Amino acid sequence: MTAEIICVGTEILMGNIVNTNAAFIAERCAGLGISNFFQTVVGDNEDRLAAVLKTAMERADVVILSGGLGPTEDDLTKEVASRLCNRELIEDAEWRKRIEEFFALRKSVPTENNWKQALVPQGCIVLDNKNGTAPGIIIEEQNTSVILLPGPPNELLPLFDELVVPYLSAKNPNVIVSKTVKICGVGESRVETMLLDLIDNQTNPTIATYAKTGEVHVRVTASAESEKEARKLIKPVVKELKSRFGDDIYSTDDETTLEKSIAELLKANSLSVTFAESCTGGMLSARFVNTPGVSEVYKQGIVTYSNKAKRKYLGVKKGTLKKYGAVSEQTAFEMAKGAAREFEADVAVAVTGIAGPDGGSEEKPVGLVYIACNVLGKIEVKEYRFKGDRGRVRDSAVSAALTLMRRCILEHYSEVAFGDNVK
């Protein structure tokens, strides 16, 4: 069963508002086992809307439109859909009464164009919109269901969940279930190369890769008559991914972030952690403390932006800074060593780099970052060269720091089962 989504509104087309409706509808359709191959945004133009809707009706089992059900002249969705389906617009007495009550409750008088919202296509299914004056509408036309929904999310979302979901569920008994395998420390191209044989031969389940900053998510999706059957199909694929990527997989739980998995790893080994940051300016600490319960392992961190601060609070040697510079392997090493000592932490991560847009040179370009991780006195330093603007470089550095920290801890505690959440 296939669905096509059409969002109507010039304000969406022009970028004045973000089209959250399409994402919501697509996600709900996927959960119902309905495939979505096309999404369209069209302005408030009768001819263009008619052309888009006609095409959608020819290739989809369900066409879901949002927007264009209001009282003004540029609200054309209902009129266009009725014309294409050869339906006359007639007044729905119940909905006219609802509009009267709506305005009476607010001690307001409806204008003449408000009654337009009481018109519905003959023979349609009227959906009760409890949060607005435009009803939802379903037109069943031959082999296609055309579903018209109001544009405001506070109206569309509850209407969809309460009335459209049961309608679509009855039409499509299959369900779609997905499981996301989260990988860090491996680039997207490398992940895809390692999965090419599975991707080329995929049927059901399917495999798709999604690049995130510093990590790659592999989504395994199966369609079946029940959730239990779908999960049964997914299980051997996830098992194969684990055999290929090993410790680079940090979770298969949608709710688990990289920082949360590291916090759990620290707790499991009774380790404390601190961060010494320069170019990231506290972003590493801020991301880490997004995870509830990190106070058990994280007590304090420090931003040592200047050379003076690096020397005063972390004990970085004046000679090191003079000979190698603040952005160097040697400085990162001493920052991680000093942070662990000063804050009495088992694990210390230090970050120093050139985020830009200024400050770079041929020898040390913008994007050059050194990250050091100290686990119980064993220190590893890695050099990175990130691309992008200042924000992108800093975000990338934070993700790289978390990945390096996780790997260093795992290497030190290789006998510890890290994957309680990798099931």
C-alpha cells in the first residue's frame, strides 16, 4: 500500500514556515506499513494543485493533503479535490451548526466566507476536527482514498491520530518496524562499503544508512503482518551488523545517544571523568550533561581558552606552548594529564584546535584539532582536520572527543561487557 503526501500553502513553498506536517504524516504512515515514495509542496494555485493531485491519484493508493481548507479565497484544496473526483460540494448541516457554536462560544459573528468550511464533497467521509472550524475529509474515489486535512499542526496531529490512523489501519493490515544500529568512529562511505552486499541483495528487511555528525546510523526496516513477525525478520540482520562492526556499534536503542552510552560505560566501571576544553569552549561538557544521571561520573570540567589558563589550571609547560603552540599534540597531552591530576578524575579528555574562521596558517590550518584522552594515566592523542564553518568544526570536535573517549575506555576495560543496550 502506497501513500503520497501533498502539503498546500505558498507560505511553506516560500520557506516562511517549516513543513513539519509532512514529517509527521510520513512517520505515521511508515508505522502503519504504508510506503511513501513522493512528497510535494505546492502553492495556493488552482491549476498547479490540480496537476499535482491528479498525478498523485494515478500512482498512490492514498493521497494525503494538508492545508488549504480555510475560509479565504486562496484556500482551494477542497474545491480542487471535489472537481477532480467529480463530486458536488454540499453543505453539511452538522458542521454548519458546529461553526455557529464555535463563534457563539467566542461571542463573535462569523463572516460569510466562514460558511465555506461547512461545504463538503458529496458522499465523502467527514472527520470531526475538535480543534478548528474546518473538518477533515476522506473521498473514496475508485481505488484511491483522498484525505484532506487542515494545515495547522494543532488540528492535524490529533485528527490524524484519532481518526485517520484507524481508517488506514483497516485498509492495510501490515506493519513496518525499524531498528537503528548506531555506529561511531567509522565514516559513512566506509560503512556503506562494508554493507554493499547486504544492500544490493535487500528485499525485506531493507537497510539504509544515515550520516550524523561523527557517527552513522543504519536503519533496518521490515514489513510483516505483525510487529512480532517484523522483529523476527530484523533480528538476523542486526546480528550480522554486530559481527561486522563489533565495538564500533554503541547502541541499537533509538533513545540512547553516544554520550548516554559513554555515561553508562563509566558507571559500569566506576570511573569518573573530566573535560579540559579550548576551542570547544564547554560544548563537550554541555553535550555530556544532557544525559540524566551523569552527576555520578562527572563532577567538573574546565575551559582553558588562553595559554595563561592552560598553564595556571592544567600545568601545561610554558616551554611546550612556546615550542609547539597551543594547538599541538604536546599541548593536548599535557592538558589531559593536568586535568586528570587537578580534578582527580580517572578519565580526562582534552580538546585544543583552530575553529576559525581566522587563526589558521599553512602549517596549522583552520579545522586542525588535537584531542587527548587520559584513562588512568594512559594517554592517547589524535590529530583531526575538520571541514566547515566554526560551528561545524566545533560540533565535529565534540563528537570525535566522545568517540575517542569511548574507544580508549573500551581498550582499557576490554574484558567488560559494554553492550547491555546493544541487543
